[in-house]
Amino acid sequence: MWSTRFLLWKSLHMSCAVTLRASFRVLWRVLQGERIRWFLQAVSNKKDDKTQLGIADVEFNEIVNKAQASVVKKPEVEHLTAYLAGRASDDPAFCCAVRRTLSTVPASARNQLGAVLYALTLLLTGYVTPIQDQPLHIRESILRSWATSWFGTSRILFKTFTVIAKVIWLQTSPLFRTVTGFPDVPVNWNPGRTQDFGFLQFDTSINEPATVETDVVVIGSGCGGGVCAKVLAEAGHRVLVVEKGYYFDPSQLPMPREQGGFHLFENNGFVNSVDSSINVVAGSCWGGGGSINWSVSLQTQGYVRKEWSEQHGLPFFESGEYQNCLDRVCEFMGVVSGDDVRQSYRGQKLLDGSRKLGYAAQVCPQNSGGKEHWCGHCHLGCASAEKQGPAVSWLPAAARKGATFMEGFSADRILWDESESSSSSSSWFGFGGGKIKKAVGVEGTWTARDTKGGVTGKRKTRKVVIKAKKVIVAAGTLNSPLILQRSALNNRHIGRNLYLHPVNFLGAYYEDDVKPWEGGIITSVCTAFENLDGQGHGVKLEGTCMLPYTILTQLPWRGALAYKLACLRYRHLNAWISLARDRDTGRVYPDPITGKPSIEYTVSPFDAAHILEGLIALAKIAHVSGATEIDAFLPGVEPFVRSSPGTPSTANSGEPKEEDYDKGVKDPRFESWLKALRERGNAPPYPPYTSAHQMGTCRMSSKPENGVVDPKGRVWGTEGLYVADASVFPSASGVNPMITNMAIADWIARGVVGELGRKR
């Protein structure tokens, strides 16, 4: 898990004074589940203060009665009591998941984690007794104090352990599903059509590398790679698409969260920045991010196109041809818009609240093939196959024109022919002559499925060499630059200029039975705050995925009982994001041991200020749309709870008095809460910053010294090598990047067709 991974790496640079024996003893207790009492504890009237929080029977009964009254679908008393009294560390599934999480990192790092926990006991708790030996109420008070501590390590530890606990508890607790009514799959769903991609297979008993020849090899099956495959295959060229992930047919979707994190996402679901300030969600499966994204199909806006044209010297983006690319990809996927998009509860509240406040807002088009697509589970794979992601639309279209495919292939490096290039070719790349690198293929490792056709059992591998006339890298913003770096390319821009569209969350409870897992994930957007600096930087306000593993992990942990009671009201919860078009950037580079993507990115004060303005606006939208409780999900800021509505007085005059009217956002109590929210702020690292959009690490430029690829997507200083994914964005797109990504890939692929010629 991302938080554990960061903590372990941070611990490598901290205390080494404690012996490995002591380190291992503490770590072993954690791994055995014997000391995981500070992750999540429940409430009970037992007297065991080591494992329980003692509450008198009268108080406990009051809590149960109040909890039942807080939800429309009232759980049975025995179920609710079991839910509140249950201890996560008594659940074998929970403990197993914790061990699995900790076992994903090297043993040396796990030992160092034990050393840190042991050595920092006195420093971070103020007690000589190790934290795992403290009574539970002391452990909880220590953990809560870390949330807003002035000491950065304390805040990071708080964030790490509470997030681990929340995620694993939500994905393993059957009682949570019982008391909330959350279904793991959409109601009345029918699996969509399974695609037969005929994936290439290799004999793993042979030691020598297998060899495959093709015209074009596309590395990555996501939004960029899928478009390229279709365009090139339809032009008559032999196309091979390779993907490190695997295909899962609709009958296997949506996956349970624990399985989905492992099979569908990069790094088991989250990649964390090195300072633990932001979590990055990226697809890693057949179809890439297009298989787990949320259908939003917004085209690149005019002010962004103008910036890319004028400031980056790329006039194509203000041309009619680029608009043709945008329209072409939308038409192919059957993008629906306007009244054809059925609004989810939170989507309608965003539109209604924006209208009441005079904010500009609109419906979000969806790539649903002309269908309604009333599904909130697509984050874990689209079971109906209505969402027209690459695995449903672009790649099957390429298959019908003869494209071939390989799953489970990790590209190690680009293969080069170092021969002398022609003078015309040298001039074309902007150089005066001499040798340039000519791409002639890819080398990598293919991992077969296990003997049962799965991807979790014992699997065999074989090296594969792919010979090709053209190589298109479309492995995503996190992995494309790493492939280029492993291939001995030294352009200083590779991996830099990373944009993430960082977001903060705001949640609101309503009296209605919201059932937040139903409906489209993002169906509307408020654009009133997208240009806060006059230079095209600001925020968009959108709905967010409401699966419990994504949204309830963002709820602040204010104590065991408070967290469980907040989760109990899940079916009444709406949540939105304040999404920044970030001005300031980071970088991605290979982890020195694993080689996986590492992210160096901290939300800047400039971008954080914009996101905070978005949170303020979302709070106002929630308030005027009838929310009974509003939570900004920020440390040190308690939720705003609305006063019970009164009945207007009609004494004497027969008309309501002025003080009886709903004052809306001018309610003094609400204004005071907004002031406290603004004063507290959202400075990293503690606020739950998240990114689902990664862009820019192989930036497109008009000159070699300013970027990685030229205006046609060709890598500067090379021949036959292209990048065609969101990593080529000159800056942040400011909108959900799928359509922009696809349109650029369409342009690049058509350029490759022009070079190769069109075949029958």
C-alpha cells in the first residue's frame, strides 16, 4: 500500500540506533496482528482497557439509538451493536490484509519500520511505555494528537496508519455492508460482451528470447495506445499492442476492492509521493486508465489550446485539424451530453447549488456509447461494458483489422540501430547531422498466466524481442518516461514537468436516502472558478467516486467511535472534489531498488490556495442544496452541523418574520465555520490530496531544448520512436484528460500512417 511504502522508505533515513533484534520484535508483533490496536478500535462496555474502550451501558444504548435514528434504512439493533463493538484486529481477513500490505516491501525496510516505531515511542508519545503496550484510550489519544502535530513525522505516521486501517477495514468488514446496505456489484447488472483478443503465447521451457516481427509495436493499451492501434490497423499495417497488465472480461467486473487494487491499478491502487503529501491513482490493466476511469468526456478548452499554441509554439492545438481529432474520438465512442446524461444525486445537487449561487455549471458528457450507463462501480471495472474504454471499443476495432496483442509484457528497453541517418532525416529532427538513435523494436519480459488461467498463482516468464519499423510508447505518464530512461535517452526533460490535477474533497450528509454508489460517477461540473489567476489556473468542482474504499478513506479519523458512526451514514453522503489545473510541477523517476515510478511532487501554496477556494465554494453549494452536515475532510476542522429547521412565525402580521427566513450562505454560524476553514487552510502533507490525472513527463515542444517529443509526437534525437499518451501534454489540460489524450494520439498515429504509407 502507498502509505506503508512511503513510511518504510522514510524510515530508512531515520533512526538506526536500535538493534535489528528489537526492530524485528516490534515488526513481528505488527505482522502477527497482536499489536494492531491503534489502527481501528471499536466500542464496547467490556473492562479490558488494553483492547476495548469502556463505555457505560446507558451511554452505549444512547449511542445505538441515536445511530439508528440517523439513517433511513435502520439496521437491526444486534447488527448495529456488533458493528460498533467489533474489533478489526479480531478479524483474520483484516490481519491477513495487513500482513500482505507490509510484506510487499523489502525485509530490510520492514526491519527499519520496527526500529522507527520502537525508537520514536518516547519522542512522539511522551510515554516511556511503548505505544503498543498502552491502554487503548491512551493509544487513541496519542494517535489523535498526531493529526495536527507541529512535528511532520507525527502527521505522516497518523496519515499512514489511519489510511491503512480505513482501507483494509472497509474492504474486509462484512458488518459494514450489513449496516449500510452497500452492494459490491451494481443492482440488476448484466455482464457485457467478452472480447477475444487472442493474446500471443510463448513456450516458457525455452531459454532463448522469443522473437516477434511487426510493423508497429504499441507499448501500452490505454487511451493513447488504443487509439493508435485502431488508426494504424485500419491503415493496413501490422500492429502489435503490448501491455504489462492483464485482460479481465466483464463477468469478472467490478472487482472487490482488494482484488481490484492488485489487478487493475498501478502499485496495488495507489502511488504515493515521496513526502506523502499526495496519492496518485493510475490504471495498470488491459485498457489502462480507460478501464477504470469515470466516463467524463470533456474536450480541451479554448484557453488551454491557446496557451499550448502561443506559449509552447504548437499552433496545431488552435487548428481545425485538432478539433477534428477531438470530434472524431468522441463520435467513435458515442459520447452523450446534455439531457441524455442522467444526473446522479450529487451531480444534480452540484447543478442546483451552482444555479442558486449564480455559478457557471454544466453537464459532463459521457463515453457511454449512447446509453444511460447508470453505474457507480466503474472505478473497479465496468461490468456492463457500456463505458467505451479502450478494451471495449478501440482495441476490438483494431483486432477486427488484424492487430495482435500481448498481455503481461513489461517493456524493459527500446532497441536501437545506431547506423548513420540521412542528412534529410537529421535536418527533420532539428540537428545538423551525425548519428541519431533509430528505434527498431522493444525488448521485455512476458509473464504467462498461471495454470488455472489466473494471474495470482505461480507463473513463468520468458524474454521477448519485438522487431518493428516504428515504436509507439503509450505506457502512461508514470511509466513512459521510465522506459525512455532505461533506453539510454538522456533528455533532461524526461520525467519532469509532471502535472497531477491535485484535489481536495468535501463531503455533505443529506436527509435523503442518497445511495451514493448509484448513478454516474461524475455527471456535472462547476466551471466558475477555473481561472482564478487570470492565466487559466484555478479549479473545477466535480463529483467523485463514492465507492466506500475511495471516499470513506478520505473521512478524517477523529477517533474509533466517531469514524464508525460517520461511516454508518454512508448511504446519506455526497462528496465532491475541488480539482486544480496546477501551475507548479513535480517529476517522476525510477525507484532505486524496485525500478517502479517514484513521484516527487508537493502541492504548491499557489495551487493549494486555489483548491481551498474550491472547497469554500463546494461548502456553499452543499449548504444551499440542503445538506444537514458538511465536512471539509481537513485536520482540525470539525464538520458544520446545520440547526434543525424551524417553522416561520406568522404571529400578528400573518407573514414570516425576516429572521425566520433561511439566510443561506449568509447564516452567521455558517460564515463563522467558513472563516475557521479558511484560517486552518489545506497546507500539505496531511490533507487528503489525491490525483487521478497524470500529465506532462514527456512534454511536447517546438524545439528539442524545451521538451521530449516534437509536434508530431516523435522523440527528439531519435527516428521511428514516438510517445502518444498524456505524458506529452505541454501543461495540465484543466479537464479530465481522456479526450485530450485520445485526440493527440489520433493525430500522432495519423502522422505515423503518413510516414509508413497506407496499405490495402
